Amino acid sequence: MNWLASLSLVSDTTSAVASVAGVLGAIWLLACRKRWYLQRALPACLLGAAAVTLAIYLVVEKLWRPFPDPIEIPIYVWIGVALAALLLMVPRTLAARRVLTRVVSVLAALLVVVAAAAQINMVFAAYPTVGSLFGLADANSVSLDQVPGPEADVVTGSPLDTVWSPPPSLQTEGELTSATIEATASNFSARPAQIYLPPAYFADPRPLLPVLVLLAGQPGQPEDWLNGGKLAETMNDFARDHAGLAPVVVVADATGSTLANPLCVDSPLGNVDTYLSRDVPTWIESTFQVDPNPRSWAIGGLSYGGTCAIQMATNHPDIYPTFLDLSGQIEPTLGDRSRTVNEAFGGDESAFEAVNPMDLLETKRFPDSGGAFVVGADDDEYRAGQQAMYKAAEAAGMDVRYSEIPGGHSFAVWSEGLKQQLPWLMQRVGLIS
């Protein structure tokens, strides 16, 4: 069944098939000749779907505002289409005389819903394959207690690939595991982290590998990097090209829940800064045999996680001197500066400026830090901010690079961004020459 798990959900073919199926389903739902259906049921369902969709929009964008940036209008349109299909399914089924016709009505509604979901997924590319949709890992998985402990013999050097010789029996792919990182210093309530260990980690003697801490977006979860982010695939491909060498990757939770937005700072919203700067490094070093030199550590993330990465790089350059900012915001935000300062900093603007990356880049120098800024060429919401951050980082003495990738604010950009920037990042942390 590997062919089914690897079936693309974001290809042009998939989009076309889903669209055709959705249109056929919609035609069936609309093609009823009964007068009561056409004059009362159909208008009522369409108006009801529009009203519910509008209510969702107002609650999410105007009242609740769980996300710092607005959701694209086409997403709400597709939500409305799905709701209309579900509402129409009821009278369309009641209008049918035969069981088969009723079954077809239900299937037609489901086709429209699936088509709408497919179109939304095309925007974000959160689930690129059938396997990712159902959580089927694209790498071997082990429990943490199955990971080998410290080896007596280790290989060190910089670049590491110049002194490393892989054993003949080295496995060809890495392993995935997960664990809850103890929040001893921060007391931050984090979800389990996802960890990728490359083939070289299971060798004896073991090379002391660098560490890459990755962060997901908001809304999001660590598993997003395994699904839309294609983490295991990217790392396995890199290891295959470098004799089994790749970083130990820890996808830490920087939000605490899917919808939470603690801004990656220490505040009443959660002590995320302390969690990422103290708890996570301490746990990694005590759990895995890795290179403890900060020069061998990097942090990266997408969207909210990208903002968080540059926050860590500017607030803790001694811990994370290398970073990857994928479509991050120009500053941590709850939607606007006033709300952010009031809710997270008690109204103290100076407290916000003391940890805000842009303010730090304008007032301090970072000659030993470096990183990459990546954004979608069609990402009008974030592109200007990424350009401004890149220029500020360069002016502050950082070794930085900027790249645009075809696409918008989606996993298609972020997965490709990690793939493209990984060799440069691994040169900076001393893994490859």
C-alpha cells in the first residue's frame, strides 16, 4: 500500500480530480425538480450556509482573533461551500423516493466537502500525501527507550565529514521518536517533541552531531514538521548524500496548544523563552549524545516558529548562533502592537522593545551569528517583513542570506526552504565542509 500512502494531495492532477468530483456532487444536489425543494429548501440552505460562514468569519477575525494575521477569504468561501453541501444533503435525501437515490445524495454532499477540503489543503499544503493525512510516518519510528545510550568512542572534528568514515553496516535511514521535554526552569506546559535521529547516530563509534531545533507555526503542532514539512524525507535525503551524517533534529513545542499564541517570550501567556533557551537545550544534552558546543546548534521555524527562531537568535545568541526563519513575522504579535504590549507585557512598551528582534538588531551587534530568511514569492503578507528583517540582520553584523521560493504562506515553501538551506546551515554548524 506504499503507492497509496505516497499519493500526492497537492498536485495539479489531484486538484483537477477533486474539482470535477465536487462539481458533479454539486450538480446532483442542485438538480431536484420538486417545487418545495427549489423554492424553499435550496434558498434556505444556501442562505444558512452563507450566514454561518459569515458568523465564523466575524468571530475568528473580529472577536476571538486567535491568529495574528487574517485567514485568506478563499478559505472562508470553501468553508461556506462545504457547509452548503451538508445542509442541502438533508432535504435532497428527503426528496428522494428510492434508497439508492438517497445514498447518492449523501455521497454527492461528501464529494463537495472533500473537494472543498482539497482546495483548502492546496493553499497550505499541510498534508502533501495520503500518508501524511493519516499520520503514517515516512521514516522508521522507535520509542525513546529504544534509542541507544552514550557510546564510549566518539568521532569529533570540524567539519565533521572530513574525519568521519561510516561503518559498512550503517543503516540507510534515520529514526523518529517522541518525548516530553521536562520544563524544569520554565514550567511551560508543552506537548511532546518530535525527534529525528540520523543514521550516523546509531553508529559505533558515534560522531558528535550538531543539533537543529525546529518550531511549528500557529495554529500548529510539532507533528506538522513531519507531515507538511517533510522533515524525515529531507533529512534522510541529506544523510544519504553525506555518508549518514545529518543533524539531530528536535521539533519542540513553542505554543502549548494548537491555537495558543504565547509570543515566544516569558509572559503571563507562558514562559516560552525560558523553555527554549534553558529547558530544551538541557534536556537534549542530557538525553542524546550530541556536540555540546553552541556553534553546533541551530534553531529554525515556520511562520510563528520563524519569528520565534529569530527571537531566540537575537535574545540568546550564545545558545542559538545560527537560525532559519521561514516566513516569520517582523515582530511577535497578537494581531497589533497595542494588544500585544497590553496582554503580554502589562502595557510596558519598553519591556516589549527589550526582547523584540528588530529593536535588538538596531541597537546591538551580532558578529558571531548567522541565519537564513526564506519566504514565498507570493506571500504578500510576510515578504516585506522578511526583507526588512534580513536587511536589519545584515546591518547588525550577522552572516545572513535571503531567499524567495515560488508559492505563498504554505508548507510547499517551508519544506522546500528547509531543503534548500540545510547544506548552508550544516556548513555553519560544522557538519560538512
